[in-house]
Amino acid sequence: MGTALVEPAAVKRPRYVKRAAQAAGAGLASVAVSTLATWLVLDSSACRNAPDYGCLGFAVLWLYVLPFLNFLLAWPALRLLRVRPAWLTALIGTGIGWYLVRNIKTLQWFPGGAQYVQPALCVAAFALAAWITQPHRPLWPRAVVALALALLMPLDSLATTQHVQSGQDSELARAHIPLLGPQLPAGYHLNGVGTNRSTAEGEATFYYRISPDSLSGADTMDELRQEIQVTVGPLQPGFTPPSHCAALTSVYPVPSPACNPVAPGVWRWSKYDYVEYFTRVKNTVAVIQARTPPVSDTVLRKLAGTMSVRTPSYFTGG
């Protein structure tokens, strides 16, 4: 009587599935114990009564201890489940889980991202590590997985940027203010876009900065003086230039300095090196503030004279 042939792939596939499931179980146990240890450490009296930065210092240090703890917990668990090589599977699983949790910012979009999605990714990382370390497998599938993991960071960065820009566009649209923006001179860019309610009547305004391209970040007073502040909001009753040029102010009683007309719908006021330009477009006013020097008065006048209504993407780069 002949013996029935068994398809090798049918035998190997359940074995690989079992191996991945066992590794995921070890990862789940490691994550559960690590989560419990984290709660015990942060809730301890030593953490609560720590000097200087208090529990924050413990929390920051614990973030770097946690992957080593996961590795030390997963290694014996994998050996117990006979997932070999246990040390390499534990190392790769811990590394992939740490990489995903620390670098993939889009996780914050998911409801309960920190509470549920991150631990689930750590568990899945151990299943992936078991697949990577299984013996007698070709190298090219592992290379494809490594490439996919490497591409996650730039793709995540792109998705995060688009998400932030979309959020800023929605924020500006909700302000219900004509978005006045200038024609930027060469060598300048927009940043620091936002909205608030800063006028005396509590009306919405939006603001942004115009910075020279040579300025990567304003950290010192000299660098701050190179930036141009712009605030845009609805026309206030106290703004009747040139005799009264108080615009978008939360000060009460409202000051009423005089200002000089420099172009149709544009006025200038200055005190020492502090200069303000006011541009009115229908029922909206843009206030441009800067120090001269270092900012050129010619640049300020050009900005004030080219104010017009723009789309939200003009300010957010979308």
C-alpha cells in the first residue's frame, strides 16, 4: 500500500505560524511585565519625592531602561518556548518595537494610540522578529522587510507634515478672517502661523512671523530683532487713521497715537527704533511690527503695500 505524500509547504507553514505566535506571546508577556514595572516605578515614593526635576527625571531615565528590560524578559521566555535563536529574536523584536514606538509619529492619530497601539506594535515586532530569524530562509525577503522599515520614517514624516498643514489650514479657516499676506521679498519666509482672540472685543485674530532665510531659529535677542511680526484682524472702532492708529490691541483704555499715511490704505507709526505699519483691506487690518535696524524700512513698506487676501495654504506651505 502506498504512503500518501505530504506537501512540505503545508507542513512548514503551520510551523512558521506557530513560531510567530509563540514569539508574539513572549513579546506580550514582556510588554505586560514592563508596563507593570513602569507603573510601579512612576507610582513609587522615590519617584514622587525625587529632588530637582522630580518624577520627570525618573520617567526620562526609565524610557531608556525599558528596552533593555524588554530584552531581558523576552529572551528567557523565547528560550522556554523553544524559539531559537532566542537571544537574536529577542534583540531584533525589542529593536523593531522600540524603533516603531519612538519614531512613528502618526500613532498619535489613533484613538488611544499610546495606550493600545504602541503595545500592539511591540508584540507584532516579536512575531516579525521570529519570521526574520527562522532558519533556512532566503535573504531577499528579509532585505525587503528591512527596506520597508527604513522607509517608514520618511513616509511617516511626510504624512505628519501633511497632517499638521491640514490642521493649520482648518484652524485658519475657522478664524473667519480675511487672511492678509504680503508678497514676500527675496530671502524671507513665513513661519509661526497661529490664531487667537487678542483684541479688546475678544475678536479672533491670526498672526505669523516673517523671517530672513539666513535665520534658522530665533534664540537670542539679536536674532529676535531680525524677525517681523504680523497680526491680522477685523477693523476696530478705535482705528481711524491718521489721527487715531490703535489697531488690534487688547489694552484698555485703547491708546490713540497718530500715524502718517505712506500709501493708499497704508500708515506708519514709529517710536525710536520700533516701527509699525498698518494696512487696511476693506474691513480687515494687518499690523506689521519690527525694529529698524536691523530690519530695513524699505522691506517693511513693501510688505505693507502688497498685503492682499491669501488662501490658508499660502501660510502653511500646503
